[in-house]
Amino acid sequence: MKDNYNIVIVGGGPAGLSAALEASKYTDKILLIDENLKAGGQLIKQTHKFFGSKNHHASERGINIAQELIKSIDSDKVEFLSGVSASGFYKPHTLLLEDKERLYRVNSDKFIFATGASENIIPFVNNDLPGVYGAGAVQTLMNLYGVVPGKRVLMIGAGNIGLIVSYQLFQCGVEIAGVVEASPYIGGYSVHAAKLRRMQIPIYTNHSIKAAYGDECVEKAVIAEVDSRWNIIKNTEKEFDVDTICLAVGLTPSTELLSQAGCDMVYVRELCGYVPKHDKFMETSISGVFVAGDASGIEEASAAMLEGRMAGLKACYDIEKFNRSEWINSISHIEFELKSLRSGPHGEKAVNGKKKIDIQR
């Protein structure tokens, strides 16, 4: 391991891997850090096929996309550190790292933070009972370790993750008691919801979870209807005998290091939390500090990969003075792909959110 790198990338998920791949085309001495033992982030949990165009990995499974990205990275140019956490960021451009045995630091003029997001947990009675999981934890159990979380599951949240994980549980022989959604409409793609309806799995819109009950673990869940302000409506409770409650209620960008770095931060509802202001090249208010993927606002993995490529491309531009026309063509291509990806109704939130944090340079 070196003391100084041309580029340091924090996070080995879709955005971080894509940033490393793009940057390695033009420079070397790149360090890629991930707290997990295996790179890939959320991709290695995703066994479903992606939608969109061929350029957006349509019909490919996340686990296969992760393998493709990893194999494409030049190991002579990119050093990968696994099982290492980034614990702090200090001036001038120094990152503090931590593993099981020590603390140490690395320096660079260019940092790309692709730190992803954390799962949201909602408050309800006994939400700390064993048997209450986040959807990401359930995906990890099933898709990485081949372990089902329980025999009968109540899913909270009808976004894409809630619908997809419900179907995956059903495929594993787990009974789905129902999918509960506080909004009056299903947030995920209709194709995912249609799969559940074909399996006669009920979806309860305008409902939320009220309580979980059990002596030592989940044995029962209670949901109830909610009004337009998401307040529980009395005498509308429904009870379910379940041993697992799965929460798929959204993500929050993991931006603590960017905040510590002193980046200009702003809360943007459409992007699901506090995110750093950045320009179209993913560079934040601090020169040489970039953000990509869910840390810049919650979107799909396809957008994260494109943002990672954009950040990787711009980060190495000042290091290696390559052909400017080639650089412009690459940037324009990524911009076009992002615009295309966000052109549908599901991309409207991201477009509006990005407008609120754009830095004009």
C-alpha cells in the first residue's frame, strides 16, 4: 500500500467500481476501498434482471453486472482494499482508514465518495423484536447465504425493493401475508406488482404498520389504515400471524464523510436526505472531492454506475492531459445516457432534485 494515490475511491458498489473502471483507462495509482470483504455493494444481492436499454444492463442480473465490472478493472492500476472502513476525512485531503488491527491514513488530491446509503427504519410498537428486518438484510440472508428469514413474512413498503424482495421470498417457499404501503398508490414498477397479484399476494395501500407482538420474537403484526397525513385511523386494525416483518421503507444517503470534509450540504426531499451540492461532473463544492451513486441522491444502480463513470472521468482529467475531444465525447455520452435513464416518470424526482443542488462553475 502506498502513502499517496492519484485517486482514492471510497465504496466498492456500482458507483465506486464504475469510477475505478473509467479512471483506470487514463491513469494509475488508484485506491478502491470497501468495508465489505467482497466488492459489488448492492449488486451482489440483486438476482433480478435490470430493466431499460442494453446500455443500462437490461436483462442482466445485478450479481452478474458486479462480476463484469470487477473483471474489467485493471488490477495493475487499481489497488483494492477490502474489510477497511473510512473513519474520517481531514484537511488537506487526508483520509483516515480503519481495519481490525490499526488506524492509518492515505493522501490524494482526488477523492470519490461512493458510500451508498443506509436503510430507513420506521417507529412502531416493538420494532426492536427479533424478526424485524430491513429489506437489505433479507436480501443478504437469501441471496448471499441461502438463508430465509422466516416462514411467514409481512412486507412493509411497496416500492421496487419491497415488491422484488416479496417475490424472491415467495420463490423460496416463504408465505407472504401481504405487502403494506402507506401511500395511496404502489411506488414500484407495475410489472413487479403484477407478479405478486398473480400469486394472490394482497397489497394494502393507505395502510401502515402499528405494532409487532411476541414474547421473544415476532409472532404477530398489526397494521391499520392511515389518513392523508399518515395518521392511524382508529378501528381499522388488521392482525397477521407472522414470524418476520420486513421493512422496505426507503434509503438515506450516507454522506457523513462528505459533511465532515466541509462540503456544502443541503436537504433535498426528492433525493431522500442531506446530500452534497455538486456539478454535472459530480464534483462537490470542495475542489477534488467528488460524489457518486446513492450518496448523491437515491436512484437505481444504473444511474449510480453512470455517475461513477462521470466522477472517475473528471477526477483523472487534471492528472493525465489526454485528448480534449475524446474527453468531451466521453462526457457527452454519459450525460446523454443519464438523461435517457431519467426521462421516464420514475426519473422525474431525481431530475428535480438534481436541479436544486447543481453547482454552476
